[in-house]
Amino acid sequence: MAATPQATPQFTGGGTVFGRNAAQWNQYFASKVDAEGGTADNLTVTGTLTVGGLALTPVTGVTVPLNLSNGTLSLDIPEALAALDQASMLLTATGVNFNSANTDTIIPIPPLPTGCTRYLIGSPARISGASASLTSATCGLFTGPGGTGVPIFTGQAGTVNTSVDGTVNNAQSITVGSSGQTSYTLAGFPNLYFRVQTPQGSPATANFIMTIIPVP
């Protein structure tokens, strides 16, 4: 932790208090952060931390660009996003019907943390919790309904071939090609649309999971 040395209190005189002399007490207090007027930066924290509505969990052993100045704790959001993958926000569409052709599931974008007006789409997206095989289905993710707007991915073939728990291919990872290269304003793109394009041909449901990364 980098800190501005605390200037007060200052001890002078002879003798000792609890076995320490004035110089030793000055050294001790100088290593502390003055909550009223001092500054701390690049704090290392452990556990759950929420600043400005942005949850940073877990943060064990990670240096976070937090700033403590004049009693106010603030977060440098762009630096935090670079430092922590945990800054992403998880969005889930549950029970999507993969046997319904050309059907949208709306994914609303939640309020973004203070200081952020845009978001990136994380990669990969995932499918899990399938009730049956999805190998005949295709799907896409779009910024507009009905397969309109920006095609974040489209025509993605299903690879899930089992619903058995703890079995290979009971989940699917989908690469988002433009992840980290395209940002979207919350005002302009308040929803995303997960679209089942080709149906499975038999009853099948699953969950679609994706992440967004808030940015200024």
C-alpha cells in the first residue's frame, strides 16, 4: 500500500510510553493513513468490496486502484476494469426454448456503475443446464429484435449433446469475436436479444449466460 505519511500527532520529549520513545511513536503514526486528510492508493484488499455500485469479488491478493482522500474512498474504474476480470456483470436468460424457431429472448442491460455509460460484451458466452441435446439448433445474439442490429454472433451451432450432470458437452462455450473491441451505450442499446434461429426439432430448453464489462 502506498500512503501519504500522517503528519500528526507529533511526539517530543524524553521518556517512554508503553516502552516506546517519541521517535518510535512518530514513526508508527507516520505509517498510518490519515482518514481526514491523507491519501492511500493501490490498496490490497481481501473479501467483498463494493464501490460506486461496482462489486469487486473476490479480490484476494489483487491490487485494486482505490484512492482514499479526505475521508472519501473512490475507485478508478478504467484501471479497475483492467485489473479485475471480476468487474464484469453476469447476465442470464433461463429456460430458453431451443425448439422455437426464430424466437427472441430479451436480455435487459442492468444499471451500470457510477461513472460508466457504456459496456463491452465479454467472451465467451455460455449455454448450460440443457434439458436435452441441442446439436440440431442454432442461435445468435443481436442488438435488435428479430435478428436486427449488430450481430454479436449468429448461426452458432449447438454442441451440447447431453443433459447428464458432470458430463463433457453438457455445456457450451461461444466465442464473441468483437469482445473488447466494440462498446455500446446503455442509452442506445438497453437490451440485447438472444435468438434461437434453427430449432432443435424436439423439446429442449437451456440457459444462456453472458457477461458485460462496464466502461466510461
